[in-house]
Amino acid sequence: MESILKNTCRLKRILLFLSLSLLTNYSFGQDVSLDDPQKEEVLDSLYREDQFYAGFTFNLLWNTPSGVGQSGFSGGLHVGYTRDMPINKRRNIAIGLGLGYSVNTYGQNLFIGEDVETGQSIFRSLNGVDFDKNKFTTHLIESPLEFRWRTSVPNTHKFWRIYTGLRVGYLYHFDSKFEQPGNQVNQIKIDELDRWRVGATFTFGWNTFNFHFYYSLNPLFNDNARIGNEAVGLNVAKIGLMFYIL
């Protein structure tokens, strides 16, 4: 009797093992079928690309008045979301429209202050003046509008891309800082600042690394910002890397 019970227990263990093995193989088979290229193509037939972006740039100032130039590091950080809207059947040509945030610093020798009596802005070249720090920082809300071409397919994120278009932004915060021994000037309110920014963009690259270029189509300051008889102007160029996700 004891031998029969032992054999019965062994038989139950064997049946349990076989049942678990069959169940595991069935589940694995189901997973493999999901990786079938035809299945994946059906599931991803409406795929979109590169909807989140993050970038780092080196910033340059162009159209500067006499005696004004850059000094120190000038850089920018850019993040945002662009809605990818394919316009052909292959989905490798698209229009992108999005919303993002950009913070930029510019080290230079343009002093920006305020006349205490009149409240008018003061612009002056610091050429020949000793100072520890002189820079201004901009914070912008931006909306990129892009025409997008790429060699993408549904089952890979490694492809060539060329994106070009416009970036419209609003400069909601400006901060100019000047420091020298015994003297500090921090200017935030600048009436001559052109807060609406419009720039042309061009991005190209392969897979992770993409070179990004930006050039502002309107100067940072309007015609009322002057050093003597010369307009301050300042157009911005940005050169760097852009990274895309999804």
C-alpha cells in the first residue's frame, strides 16, 4: 500500500511538472508571435517619431555694436514636446508642431543698467573696463514648427533625419548681471527688449547625435536701444546637439 502511495505521489509530481512546462511553452509561444514582423508592422502602422526633444547649444551673438563682444561661456538648454504629424503613407515625411522651454546665458561686455532719475535703460560697452562678471540670461517659452524628413521604419529608431523650420518664442524673463569689486548691478526690466523671438532652425543627424542650428530673425533689442548713435541690435545664433525620444 505504501509503495502505491509513493508511486501515486511521483505520478502527481510528474503530471504537475508536465502541465507547468506546457503552460510555459504556450506563453512563450504567444510572446514570440507578438514579435512576428507582420504583427509588428500592423501594430506600428501609425507610428510617430521624435516627439520629445532635449538639446544643448553654444550661443553666439551677431550684429553687435562697436566695442561689444562675447567673453566667457555662453550656453543654452532646450527641452520640449513636438507633435509629429506624418503626411505621406510611408510616414517618413511629417510636420512637427510643439511647445518647449529654453534657458540661455550670454557672457559679454555690454553693460545694461538704468538711470535712477529718468528710469531709462543705459547701454554701454565695457571695453577697457575691469569687471568680474557681466552676462545676461533669458528664459523662453517656445513653439517649434518643423518640416521633417527621415529614413525611419516602424521597427527601429536608428535612422537619418533632416528637420528644418521656424521657432517662435516669448522671452518671459530677462536678467542682466554686472559685478566688479564694490559694485553690482542687476537689471531685469528692459523696455527696449523685443520679447517675441522668431528664429530659423536646421537639425540633421543619425540615431542619437543630431547637430542643431538656430539663428534669430529679429534682434534681441529694438531700435530704441542704442550706444551713442549705434543700435545695440544683437541677433542670436545657437550651435549644438539635439536628442530625440519616441
